[in-house]
Amino acid sequence: MRAAMLSPASALVLLAALGLGGCASSPSVPPAPVAPKCVLPTGVDSACPTPQPLKAGLTYRELLEAHLADRQQLQRCAAQHEELRRVIAACQARVDALSRTRRD
């Protein structure tokens, strides 16, 4: 028994019909929603200043002034770091909440 063979033109029409039929029967997928943006307050992501270099021959007063200036900069840097940590945690919480609502 001889197998039925399609002509090249018939095969092309059959493949096109199958391809178009597949497109028509696929479910529509809604576009992905826009992800929330995490906005950092101005200056929070800037680098902290480096300590003052100490020159040779400083007086005790100059040494204390440099120490106090460095300490104040370190305190500002710690506050900046804490603010950055807080903003990132809040943003992560928003992203997690949005992910939970989309899964449900």
C-alpha cells in the first residue's frame, strides 16, 4: 500500500492553517503591570566623607578639633545609612505586597 503524499503547495497550506489556528486558540495574556519604583531621598545614596588627614606636629587642640569633626561626619553617615536602610526595607515591603496580591 502506498502512503498518500501531499504536494509541496498543499503541505504549505496545511502548515499555514495549523500555525494560524494555534495563534487564534491561544489565551490572551494581560500585559505585566509596571513595577513599583523605589525613590531614594536626595543625598541618601551619596558616599560618606573620609576622615581628615592628620598632619605632623598637630597641637592637642587641633587633634581634638579633627577628632570632633570626624565624629560628627561619622554620625551623619550613620544616620544616612539608617535612612537608606529604612527606605530600602519599605520599598521591599511594597514589592512583596504587590507580588502577593498578583499571586492570589
